[in-house]
Amino acid sequence: MKSPILLELDITDLSHDGRGVAHHEGKAVFVSGALPGERAVVKLTQRHRHFDEAQVDSLLTRAATRVDPKCPHFGVCGGCALQHLDPAEQILAKQRVLAENFERIGKVEPRRWLPPLAGHPWGYRRKGRLSVKFVHKKGKALVGFREENGRYVADLTRCEVLHPAVGERIEAIAGLIGSLQAVQDIPQIEIAAGDDTVALIFRHLKPLVDTDRDALVAFGREHDLAIYLQPGGNDSVHPLWPENPRLAFRIPSFDVELEFRPLDFIQVNSAMNERMISHALDLLDVTATDRVLDLFCGLGNFTFPLARRAAQVVGVEGEHGLVERARANAARNGIANVEYHVANLLEDQRETPWARQGYDKILLDPPRSGAAAVFEYLPKKGTNRIVYVSCHPASLARDAGILVERHGFKLQSAGVMDMFPHTAHVESIALFER
């Protein structure tokens, strides 16, 4: 067996995925578990033509920003990348990532940087997907996120970032799976937490026997968890116990409550979501006479708060089921100044009735791919302000360049929001004005 290659390196930067960056013989070395300002002995794990990968073997000097990870599984589980970095430094590192993307990709710079928006860093995650794997050698089922290498399921006993109703019960859930006849036929468990109900959705590849169904119901009763089954695609999800669980979350600042289904997209971090909505509406500066277009509107996370301030809001979303539920939520909340349309926003919509209308302001929250396709047909001349909420800094930077160069907007302000503490995920927001 070959001896591992050990190198003594200075860590000079942090990569976009949360690894320390060093250099050796003209090549970048990305070091898991290392932070800028540290000197470390690292063990090479993979070699490539233009860069190498490594992990910390021992620290020779420790960065002042280093903290002890709260989770005992940090460094093995791939769910978090930054628990060893002080949370205040994490959000600053994310702002640097956004700034670098603006400069390198969009060739733009905001006139003003917004203060980073951050919240409580633990137990925040109300949506997630846990992998499940029965390991014969260990004689038990593993339930958790993938390990850092992505090949195996991490053997977790708890998770510090998941909603406590689930994060504190990982070991119990694994024991439940291990007791089922279907132990090898359950590949994943989805988590969906509303304000009052926390649900587990069990994907199963074969029909469950009655004893397994009974065991799942008993577990739900014991731990006050709603239990759903998913025997096929997303449309196959149905409740096992209780008969009609209700998933919903409130946005108290705007007197709104949204009901949702277990696999619907909702923002992962409830507390940060409310702060983000207020932040976005303040930037958009919505008045009582404004017509506002909300693109990629989903269930109406921004649409309904907008409707509390604007004269008229038009929400557009590509998934028919989400629009159906958005309309139902509008009726449930007594909101009449909203209309919804189903449309694939990544295709040319310029001839559709909603796109031909005029809007004072636009809010958009696109997927990771961004909104470049939208800017082929929008915004029109009457739109003087856009707020762009982004889950991917590179696509935001690209789209910022488009808005500035082709549409005559200025990037007035931008900043980051820590929707996913302890991960390298960068959520950001930007204001554009003509």
C-alpha cells in the first residue's frame, strides 16, 4: 500500500465550496477542513492536471476565526462545509464570493454593499432529503446526508442544522428503518416542516407490508411526526398518518399563511425567510399605486406580502400545481389583488397577455440557472426598479451584466443572506434601478 503524500502548506484563501486554498509547485491545492491564515500538514487525496485535492492531517497554526464544530459528524458528513469557521466570518466569506463573481463574470460592482443578513445558525432547516442505506457489514440502516466524498451515506446519530424534531431523532429514525421488512427498499426520506406539523416522507421501492405500515404509524404517534409514503413519483405522495395532516407556515409581518404539500418548494430557513421578504420589499420600495410582477413566484412567498402593499401583483410560475395552491392560498388569506399565470419563464413569453402588460417594478427569485432567458423579453421601458433574489452568485452576476449593459439599469446595491448557515451555499439579493 502506498504511503500517503503529506505536504506542509500555507492556506491563503477560501474556495467557493468552503475548502482552504493553498499552492504547491504552481498548482492550487484545495484542502478540506483548512482556513485562511493557517499552516497545516495536508494529505493529498486526489491529483489532477491543474489542481490537487487534500485534507488536513494536522494543524501547525490555527486561524483566529476557527471554532470547534458543534456537530460530532462534521468532516465526515457532507451536509455542512463551514462549521469550523465562526458564523460571522462565514457570511463575510460568502459576500466575498458574491463580489468576486460580480467582478469576474458580470463586470459590475454595486454602488453600495448591503449589510449581510444573518440569523440563528442551528436547527434552522425545515426542508431536506436524507439518504438511507442498509449496510450489511454494520448490520444496521444508515440515515443521513452523503459523506464529503459523495459515495457513502454518513452514519449520523443527530443533525444540528435540521429542524430539532428530526435532527434530534436521526438515530431513532435509523432504528425504525432497521426494524422494517422494507429496510433495503427505502432509499430516502424527505423532511418538510410547517409551523405546527413536521412530516417525514418515506420513499419506498416496493409495497409495504402491514407490519411496516403499523410501525411507521406508531413512530409518528410516538414522536408527533406526520408520516407520508411515496411509492412512485412526486404525485404518488400521500399521508399514512394522520389522515389529513396540515402543512403550513405563517409570515406574521404580513398577516399571511401559506399551506403547502410535502414536496413543494419552500424556503428552507423560516426565520430568515421572513427577514428576506421584508428586506426585498423595502428595497423594491413598493407603494400603494404600484403594479408589480413576481416571477418564479412558487406558492406566493413574495406575492402575498407584495399584495399587502401594492395595488396589483401578477405572479408567474412554471409549475401548475404550485399555481393552483397559490390561488387557493390567496383565497384563504382574502387577497384579491393578485392574479397568477402558469408559464415556462425560460421560454420566450413576450406574446403572452401578462408579459405584454406594463409593470412599475419586478421581483424575481429564479432557480440556480438564473433569469437570462427572461431578460430577452423583459423588462419593458416602464419598469424602473428590479429586486433579484438569487440562490447562485454566478448566475446573478451574469444577469446583472445583462441588465446593466442591455437594459440600462444600474446595480444600486447587493448583499448576501445566510439562508444556509454552515454550508457554502450563497443566497443573495440585488437592487437594480434605471
